[in-house]
Amino acid sequence: MNTSNQGSSFSRGNNTQADSNTKTFVLPDKCFEQRAACVFRSGNKFSIYPRSQTVSKAPVSIDNKILDVRQDILLFIPILRKLVNESNGTYISLQKAAEAAKTTDNQVEFLKLSRQYRSIIRVCIESLQESAAMEQDGVKKCNLLSYITIFYSVECIWHLCEILYIDNIPGDVVLPFLLEWVRFHFPCHEQTAAQMLEACERGSEDHPEYWDTVIGMIVQGRVDVARALMKLHSSVDSNEFKLVDNSLRSMPVYSVYGGISTGEFTISWKHWQAECRSKITSRVLTSQPKLELIMKLIIGDYAAFESIRGSYSSWFDLLGGWVMFTAPWTRRHELGAPAAACAGMATPTHAPRTHLDQMVRALLDGDLHQVIHEIQQISDNGWFATHLTDILFHCGKLKILDKHQNNVTARLRDSLILEYGCLLMEHKSLWSAGLSYLGSCPPEGLRRAELALERMPIETEAKAMRVIAEAKKYGLNGVVRTVCACASSRLLRAGRIGGALTWGTRGKHGAACGRAAHAALRQYAARGELPAQDALLTATPAMLPHHPLLLAVKYSDFHRLYKSREFKKAGKLLVSLITSKLAPDYFWETLLLDTLPLLESDELIFSSEDTIEIMLCLELKSSNLSAEKADLLRLAAVRNLARASLADEDNSNSE
Amino acid sequence: MPLDVQGTFVSQKINKIRWIPEEYIEANCFFTGSWDDDVNSIKVWTLESNQEEEDIEYPRPLSEFIVDGDVTEIQFVDSTKIAVSTSNGDVKLLEISVYDKKSPLREIHSWKNLHNFGLDQCSCTSLHILDGDIATIGEDGNVNILNSRRGEISYRIVGADSCSLHSVCFIKHTEVITGNLRGHMKIWDLRTNINKPAASFLLAGDEMAATCILNHPTQPHIILAGSESGSLAVWDLRVNSFPTTLLNAHSAGVTEMQFHPENPHKLFTSSVSGEIWDWNMEGMTKSTQGPDNQITTWLPLEEKNAMMVNSLMPPLHKPINTLHCDKGKIICGTDNEAVYLIKNFKY
Amino acid sequence: MGDQSITNLFESQTIFADHKDLIHDVAYDFYGERMATCSSDQYVKIWDSDNKGGWRLTGSWKAHHGSVWKVTWAHPEFGQVIATCSFDRTAAVWEEVGDTNSSGSEKGLRTWVKRSNLVDSRTSVTDVKFGPKHLGLLLVTCSADGIIRIYEAPDVMNLAQWTLQHEIPTKVSISCLTWNPSMSKINPPMLAVGSDEPNTTNAIANVQTDKSTACNGKVFIYEYSEGSRRWTRTDCLSSVLEPVNDIAFAPNLGRSFHLLAVATKDVRIIKIEPIVDWNNPNSTNGGGRFKTEVLAAFEEHFSCAWRVSWNLTGTLLASSGDDCCVRLWKMQYLNQWRCVAVFKNEPMAGDSPPLVRPHTAYMRMATMANPAHMPYH
């Protein structure tokens, strides 16, 4: 199908004034009468506050209030969260099916998934009905009932859409499917009929709904049921009844597999209608007006249909019957004219056209563009528009052009999915579902996911790990880094240096690792107690992207060696740390003073070269030490140098 | 009968799920603990079949107990009492009525902010129970041993880890093993007063967290740990401190492990990648019972492929956070706000 | 259809800000979980979300010796840090410290320490913003005498040390500024500033041909050149000629262009598309670096718009103005903009009283009968 878009009919308010979709809300407080300003918080939440652009002349006592505003999201109520989660699964399967459809025809799979969506809607309506029945609170009950109305429309439209665009219909002859749709959505006559047939009482015409039910069965195409009901009438044996029953029985039924051509069928069907018409004109039925009405209906008499229109809530209740008795061979894309005929029937009450009417009409007219526009107006927060557009798009049944005749179908589908995905991302729990929508819509979806994920408040490491796992799934490495850096920063504030190091390492975030390592070294320099030793000692080489961290790891290894009395090794490490000059200024004192016990130990630790290196650095960095400490070190170093030189000499002598 | 899987959407992400044990018969009621929502709770559910389809059972909620923060663990103290840890640092003891499961859970004891960062909240990430002693761990790196009967803290290891702890398990009454965010495992002797682990080793070299620890029901010296990377490590504590076996199992983090209560050859695991598997461990256990009672390696690496792994249901598109098995029935709780009941499991 | 009654509803809750004078700014942290307010009473207050829909006051202190105009949060990676600017000619950087002080902790208040006081300006400092985090820890201020100052903390562990990196004179009073949040390597660091200099006859007469020096527009774009290590004015938006009160870049969704919202006599959304000159990528000649286009101009706020604010993804814009209304504008899929909601004062209450919803502190907002809303017929 091909719908060209006149201008931008999706945004009726290109010129925003008098836009019927703009709603006005009352600010509940007087303090906003003089001034108001706004700032976005996150998602759909924002604040309004009485901002002043200028300074008040004199300090005044002001009633300052801030108003937190957020959109009320229907889908976030517990019952509908089931719908959100379950349909998310179907959506994901559909994307996989669409991927497979690139190589093979996958219409059967699409139909299966469409039915799955419908069954999800059905379950949702049933659980809404169940809780509406149990609800005591009037307002809540009322809300639940309006949700039922919403999803009832959704179900009805989806079903019709499935028939017209997704289902595989032999020869495109739509009548049996159309009748099925009418019966499914307007089951009341069928239920009454079933009751009467079960009771099986002669003289059922005393039932107040007897004739309505019989006629209802006729216009829903249940001719057999109508005949069975007529057999319960006390005058069933009268000629009039026999005559009508005979006409109903002999009605030709078209079937693609019937073995006759459309032409042949048309001839026999017209012949049958002519016979029926002659029976009406012969006036044999005047004594039985209801039977006459039935005869008029089955010859597709417009006035007859119009006369019963008042008994039905909407014109499309009659659509199946109208097609059946005027053109049973109608193909699925030829329903515009019958729809116009039914919709044009006058109603005694002049009830206003409902939104559902509009949607059904647009659908039968084949104007999918208008259909999507209409279903966007349903207050289901975009659930229906998103999922229906997506499935129609993947079935290749949607083609929407902008005013320049560019195909914007994919853009429309993407924009709906992005919006729906972002909506779910705002929910504390449903973000996981939202992410799978955004993830299926690259590149913008991933960018939006990135923005939303990094801003997801993270209270626990479990959540951080989950967010990171999801981000990795979609290749959002920026999110991984940010989440890790923020977790690291949070732990650092709590004094958890080991944790801060770990998160910095996880995010391969040099700056975060550096901050944590600095914190560890500073803490040691200040308190003489090396924190996070367990983390530093088991650090793997991969954990060394940053100099301060390298220093912290090596330094903690020095402590380990020293404690296990491996002084030689400890001394070697310490000298290498000193000569590498990795240490920040605040740590030089610590590092240099650590040489003192080794310089003065009974066993000779430092060679003369080592000692000279230490002395060199001591002079280079003496500004970081007090003069007193520096002198102490100089003395120790000189003494050690003397010892070492002697030992060197002994060694060379002994060789 | 083939495995029968059936999902129910519950409008909460389920982090922990536990059958409520019954004597002699199959359990029919279970607890769920939710996470990652504005309001989290512990719910009691019962399985009910409706009139039309008698063999299909649906969970129906019986009671709800609201908690602050995420539910991070639920473990039984005895058949009617559970210990619950939450992400705001609390641990609670709750009791369910034996006579009327519909009546609300009763709080017996609560340790408020047991784990904390001073005034700031800190998650109590897990707990494990052995004969009434509860070992709790948190992101603060502390270990607490609680006495469930007296409602007191009987032992503390402050600063057991400079990193956050994510898994804990009693090896025996006097020993617990903890695992941290980096996969650093430490064994603590609860009889000593020094803040040093009796032993410590790394789960793997990949810096990934040890998400769960479990000991073998009949051979307590055998310890299993699940990793955030999805792999599974097995140790024989008698042999050495390195994992005997490191199995590349799930494609993302292992969330929970359980041995079948009546068949120690069956192990269940669930994962962030949406998988729930059962493992046939029979091959492994045989190799320990050498003819001359010699301790042999628990599972030779080359036998890894010989192990039987079955998928209990098709992979889910969202993480499976928790599982619990009772006789032939397994339930699991997921991040797509559903619980799945798997029936007819042969053990 | 019954759904009209529940479509597109908003709910709200009120927080008593408890400032003793007019409020000038409200800012949320990166996550939207903490809120900072500042006022003419010279105080700054910090509010924390209690995760149940409510807000708890956790910090309150006298921050300046004059009205505090703006408050802004640093990226959480750098800790809990805010910056403020004031009529007292200073800007200040504040950090929350882990321990609580004895007097405050009783009330549950946390301590915020002044880490740095930036005293370079000789006039009122009108706006302050931290730079995008991929550029390090940067802070930009602007002042009434038209000087933009860019500071950097070379060591993020040491918030006491800020070096004034750049001083850019603009010669006109600057009221507001915004960083371009784009992280794309193609775009050099970019700032947009708005001037509230009133239009004098002099200024209008001053229209000259040399675009870079005498454009009488009120919005200027500055870009940093890695080569020259300087910030230079690379454009002046000739489409904005009236004093500017607020300005905001939209979050970048990986598009090739930037969206800038400007609150001036109306609300404008301006598309700024860099023209890539491959021969000379750093070219800043008068030929223009950008192709700019006004995508929307909304005049509903009567004579003057005061504030513009984008949502997270840049698909919704909130604006406020002299009419004391707040409006939400939404982008449609073909890039048109449409007003989706108006929040206004109404002495007479709307057609439905606020309904209390259990479990939350939020109340459903009353709607006003909308004459433009026609029923289907």
C-alpha cells in the first residue's frame, strides 16, 4: 500500500496554536503566579520553581515552593507491567524472525507472532476485568474500566489488521475472516443464541431478545444458528417460516476451494437473490414483518440494514452481514466501499463517532498512515502503535511517504520504538525491557541507551554489575567506563580504597585507578598503615595501566617482602622504586625513610651502587623531608656506603 | 512425561525464590524476593490450578511483606523461619505461620544497618546459614556471624576484605569461605581473633566476581563457586588451594547454584545470560572414590566434555536470577518480571 | 472514547524550598537524585531523593555575600561537587565531605566544604558550568562585563587548585552559557554564550559587513583549537537579535548537527551544522563554520522567554517565560516540534480536583477545559 503524506499530518500542530492535543494543566500554587521556571530532572520528570530573574529590592518573606512534575504512565501499573514484559519477549522474537525473513519467507512466523501479541492483549484484558470486578474503590474501578476500554479497542484493531495485512487468506476473499472478527468482538447475540438453543423450548419468541438474536445471527453470517433458532418459534410450521428457511438453506456459499469460478458463483448467487426478491414482492410475508426483514437483509437491502442499525453500538457490527449479502467475493483490500456504506447508515440516536470508529474506518479504507496516526492517540503510552507499526513494517506492508515522496516508513517505526524504549528506561525496574527496544534500533537507539544507562542511579554493586553486563551486550563501552568510574568514586568517598581500585580496574579507567592509588599512598603517608593490601598484593599485571597504581602495587609488595624478612629482595625493590622516580612529592618522605632500617640493619642490604642512588635521590628530593630527617638519612647512607665499599673490596679480594 | 515449563508474569523482578518445604509431599508454596524496583517485597505464593485446565498450576500471591531495598538473599533457618538480607544493609528473621500461609509474615528479629558505610547505606549482599548460625557479608567487606536463636552478633570480622564481598558459605561450623568482587576467595577460621584469613586464593585471573559459593552436600571438602564471567570453579580443599577445575559454562554470570536435595549428582545453575541448566555430576564424584581411598583429583580437566549438561528451558532474553528445586519441581525467578515453574524433572 | 479522561496526565508534588528570598536556580545532579537550589538569600541548599518520591534536605549553607545566581553539578566521577556563582563577583567550588559535622549531623545535614573561590571577575558572575567530562575537570564562568573564563583543575584529587586557562573578552554583557555535550572527536570543544545586552540604537546602527566583529546577534559560538590552544569565536547567530536569557545545547544523539535552544523574546530551536572544510579543518574565517537554521520559534510566552531545559535525550524541551507558564515541546519523527502540554496558573481551579494516589507523594494535576479540544463528530 502506498499512502502519501500531505504535509506533515502526524504533527497536526506544526503551527502549535489551537492544537487539539495540547493539554493545559493547573499549577497548584500561588507562588507561580508571578514567576515560573523549569528544569528537567530525568526521563519525563521535571521541576517548576518560582525563579526570579532579578533581585528583590528588599528581602521579602516569600512562599518558595518547588513543584516536582512527572507524567503519569499507565503502563507502569502492576497489571500492565505484565503486558510490557510479555510483549517484550514477543518483540524480541519478532526481530529475530525479521532477521530470518531477509533470506526466507517468514510470513507464517509473523502470523504466529501477531497472534501471540493478541493473546497477550487478551490476557491483559482478562486480568483487568478480574481486578475491576474485585475493586471496591470507585475511582480505581473507573480507571480500570477505562483501561479495559482502551485495550479492548487495541485488541479489536489488531485483529482486523491481522486479517487485512498479516494473515494468509486464500484468494484474498475476506468474508469468512471478517465474520469471524465480528463474532469475536461482538459476542452477545451468540451467547443469547446459545442459551436459547440449550434450553430448546418451543415458543422461544417470548424471550424478549428472540428476534434481535435471530437477526443478529443473520448479520453475523451464522445462518445455521439463525435457522435453528427459528425452529424454536411456535409457528415454525407455518408457510412463511418454511419459505424463509428454504431461502436461507439454499443460499450459495462462496469458497475459493469450492471448485467453481467467481463468475459461476456470481450467477448462481444472483439467481438466488432474485428468487428471494420475488418472494418479498409477492407480499407473502407481510403478516410476518420480522421474516420479511430477514428476507430484505439477505438480499442486501440498504434500508433494511439501516433499520436495524440502532440495535448495534457501531456500524461495523453490520459490516460482515453487509458484505455477505451484497458482495461475498469481496477481497480484503476492497472493503472501503462496504465500510462507507455501513458507516453512512443513519442512527436513531445520532451517537457521536467514537475513536474506535475512526480507526476501523481508516483501516478498512487501507489508509495505514491514518491508522497509525489514530492509534497514537490511544492512551496506552504508545504500546500499540509501537508494536503494530513494527510488525507491519517487518511484514513489508507499510509504506509511508513524506511530502517529498521519500519513504519514511523506517523512520516512523524507529521513532515509535525509540520513544517507547525511552519511556520504559525511565522505570526503576522496566529499564531492562526498554533497553531491548533501544538496542534493536541502532544507531540512535544505542546512543539514547547510553545516555539513559549512565544516568541510571546505582545504589548497589549488584545493580552496577547488571548495568555493565547489559551495556557490554550492546557494545556500550562508554557506559561501562562511566559506571565503573562513578562506583570507584563513590567507594573512595566511603574510604573503601580496595573497592575503588577494583572498580577503576574493571572500567580500565586510568584516572579512577590513579585516584584510588593516590588515596592509598596518601593514607599510608599520613597514618603509616597501608590500606587495601589484599587487593594490591593480588593485583594482576593487567591492573597496571597507571603509574600511581604501579607504585602502590610495588610498594605493597615491598611491605610483604619486608614483613617476611626477605630484606635483600625488599631492598632491591625499594631501590627500584626510588630510582624509577614514580612517586608523587608527598610520598618521597615515606619512600626515603623506608630505606633507614635497611641501611642500618646488621646485615648489609644495599650495595654501594644502590646506596649512591639513594643518596642521589635524597639530595634531589630533600625539599620533601625535614632537614633533621634528611640528615639522619645522609648519615645512615654514608655509613652504609662505607660498609658496602668494604664488602665490595672483600669480594674482589677473595676472587 | 516430558519437562513442562510454564511462566507467570508477576510485575516484579525476582531476585530470590525458595520453595517452602513440606514434609513427605512436594512443596506447593514458595517465597519470592524482588529487587530493582521502587518498592520491593517478599511474597508468599501458592500453586493453584483453575477449574478448566486441571493440570496447569498458576502461582497466586498469599501475602506480601514490604522491605526497604533489594532482597539479596533468602535462606531457611528452619522449616518456618527465613533469614532475609537486603541492599540497605539489614538482615531480618521472618516467620511464616504453619497453619495459615495467608497470614502476614512475622518479623522475629531485625538487625538494622548491620552492614554500612558509616552513615551511608551499604548492601548486605548475601548470607548463608548453618545450624542456626547466619554468616552475613556486605559491600563494606565485613563478615558477621549471627546467632538466630539469641538474635545477637556472635562474631565479626571487620575489614575482612578491602573490596566488597559477594558470596559466602560455611565450610563447617568454625569456618566460612568468602568471595569478593575480584574473585578473591578467603577462608576464615572463626575460632581465632586475628583478622587474617586462614587461606586465600583467586577464583580465576580475570578479576571477575565470585557470585555464589556452594559446598557439596555429601562431600563438604568440595567447594563450587560461580563466577560473574559465567564459569564454574571446583575445589577440593584437601588437595590444594587452586581450583581443580574451571569450567567455561554460561556465557554470562552464574547467578545461583543448587544441588538437588535428594540427588547430589544433580546440580542446577542459572545465569545472567538467561540459561537454566542441570548438570549430571555423577562422573565427577566417582573419580574421588578411588579404590585405595586415595585422594584423587576431583574432576580431571580432560573429562570436562564428558559431563552431561541439559538446558531446562529455552534461553530467556533476560537474566535468570535465582532457582530452587524441590523433588521434581524447579522454580526460577527472572528479570523479565516472571517466575517459571518447571515440572516433571527426573532425578 | 473513555480514554480521553486518562490520557497524557501529569502528577506533581510540592517541596517547600524554605529559602528566605527569591530562588534563582534549581539544578539536578547527573542521576536526577540530588537537587541543589540557590537564592537571593545567599544560601545554597542540597536535597536528596528518598527513593520514595520525597526529598530530604541534606545540606544548607550561606555560600556567598550576594544573590546566588546559578548552581551546577560536576560529573559524579569527580565526587560530589557543585559550583555556584554570585552577584558578589565570585564563583565557588564546593565538595561534600564524607564525615558529618557535629552541629549538622543532628539534623541529618552533611558538610560541604568550599574547595575554591574564583575571584577573577570584577562584576557579577552570571553563569557557571562544568565542562563535559571527557575534557577533564573544566569550569567555565561568564560575567556581566562580558568576560568568559575557563578554569581547569589539573589534579582532580585536588579541587582547591584551579588554574585560569583562558580569558575571553566579548565586550557585551553575558547572561548564560552552555557546553556542547558532543563527545565526537570530529567536534572540537564548543561553547555557546548568550548576551542580555539591551539593543540600543547605537548597536543597531553598527551593522557592518565584517561578520566576525560586528554581528549584532546575541548568541556567540566559541570553539577551542587544539593547534593554537585558544578559544575563538567561530560564529555569531544572526538570527537571534534580542537579549538572551537562557541557552542550552541538546544532548547529542550522534547526529551531524547540534541543536541549541535559546530563550530570548521567544523560544528558539536552532540547528547548527558544522561545514566541514576538508582542506582547512581549523578554518575560522568569515565564510562561516556552520550552517545554521531556526527550526522553531515559539512566541507563546508573550514578550519574553526566561528558561529552556532539555530532557535527557533532547526530544522534549521545557520553556518558561513572562506569561508564567511552563510549556513542553516535543520533537516529532520528521523533526517538527509541537507543544504537548502547558502548565499555567488559573485562579479558578480546573475541572477536576487533584486526586490523591496512594503510596506516592504525588498528586494528579488538574486539567483545564481546552476550547481547542474538539470532540470527534
